[in-house]
Amino acid sequence: MAARIEKSVFHVPNLQELCQVLQEGLKKNFANVQVSVVDCPDLSQEPFTFAAAGICGKPRIADVGGVDYLLPLPQTEKIYNLNVIANQVELPGGFILGAGAASFKAMGVNAELMPNVSTKGDGKPEVNHSYSAKIDPATGGCVLEKYGETYKTCDCALLANLFISEGKPGKVIEVRSSRRTGQSNFVSCMRETLEQHYGDKSVGMGGTFLIQTGKAKLHVMPEFSPCPLNSNEAVNNWLKFFDMSAPLISQSVFVSRDLGFDLRLEHTHCFSHHGEGGHYHYDTTPDNVEYLGYFVPAEYLYRIDRPEKTHKIGPD
């Protein structure tokens, strides 16, 4: 049966306005802040090594599946394909990045996914630079892998929050922040700022940021729990948490307000070139953390295969 697809329109402020709004909001949470409109750097180069050069061109967000398919017990039939999703969001050949769950059918184990794919379409093949992070059952440590190369699949499972564009160069919002003084993490601060400023208007954004210095708290999902996870406490006891070191390359999607689609409001996954990665929570070294991000506001929301029942366990 085909997945249900719901489409909505985001409020899209101009980039200069967004800069001013984010500058004011981030100043409440970081000692040093500079937000400006710049040309997108070539993200196919180090340290990003993305599957496309930019994040511009017909930007949109897809919220696929949901935590309700993971908890309290996984619905293992929920497998999605990024090439199919590009067609479902009406952008075949689009560049997808974001955060989700890896295909346990491909990997043989539950894992975090950092989807990073220039999908096939318009006569061009897919380019898959995705990463995954799993738990080594022998050591309890994190194993970061080049998912696209190792498993040769564009599948994800259960849930994904994706930013999709034509992958072109263009104007983006550059965000520089350092020395965190407030309680919100980098992404939450931006999202909460947008929510407070735009109120009932929903603004969606996506892109990437570097944690250039310091450390951050990340989690990696282990193998599926044989027992139902019926509370946030049970979920936190199941997840494996780590302090991971910069530089970390992060892929982030966030929405200021849910207008009735049961959205995950923010979701960020990180990878690195030194073997660490996972789901971002917050930096753990506020006095010496430095962030450098590039973001674009999305025009459309696509809610794909929304769960019929929701329980609000474990969305963070």
C-alpha cells in the first residue's frame, strides 16, 4: 500500500530578515554570534564531503515515519528509500541530507543514519555519501561506517527527517556562534527563536553545521530492545550516550511549529573523519565550543507515512 503523503507550505522569510531574527535569538544563548548571508561554500569538499556542492534550489523538508514506529517496539516492516522519497517530494534527482534510522535489513543491526545522497533522476545516477553509527556489541563503543559504500543502499527505516534541495550553490545563512552561555543547544536555540518570532507561522530550515571545537553529547541506538520501551526513562536507559570530540559534521532539520502533522520539530545527526558520530543532543564544553553552520529556509513540507497513533515517548 502506498504511503500517505501530506503536503503543506512553510512561511519563508527573506534571508536578511532571518539573519536579524537568528542573530538576536542566538545572542541570548552564546557570547559570540555572527549571522550573515553568504555564498554557500562547496560542501562536496573537506570537511563536509557531501554528495552535492550546495543546499540551494527548491528547498523542502520531508518528515518520514516517526518515533511511533520505533517505540515501544519496532515496526520492522517500515523501510523507506531515499530515491523514492525524492520522487514523493516532487524533486527527482534532489540532494537529501538529514537524520534518520539506518536500514536494519541492510546492516543486520539497528543504527543511526546520516543520510547524504544525491538521488538518481534526470538521467544521473545516485551518489551516496551517507554515514551510519552502530554499537559494537563486544566493546559497547561506537562504530562509524560509510553507509553508502559499505552497504550499497539508499534505504532508511522507521523514521527520517530530511532536507531536500537541488543541491546547487546559492545564497545561504551562515551562523557563527561560540561560548554557550544559555541552556538551549545550538539547534534548539535557533528553532525556539523562530517559534517566538513567527508565532503561528511555521518556518522550516535545514542544512549543516560544524562543531569546530569542544565536545558534544551524542547517542547511538543499540540493537532493538526485546522489551517494550514505554517511558522516556526506559528509552534513555536503552540508548548509549557518548561525549564525542570535534570536529563533528552535523546534518540538521528543524521546524519552528507543528501545524498539525505530528512533526519531529528538530533532529540532528553528526559524523566525523575520526570515527565518531550519532544523534546530537548538546555540547558539553560550553566555554570553548564553536559552531559554524549553513542553512536555508524550506518552501514546502511533505509528511510521509504519518503514524496513526502517537505516544510522545522518546522524540528527543
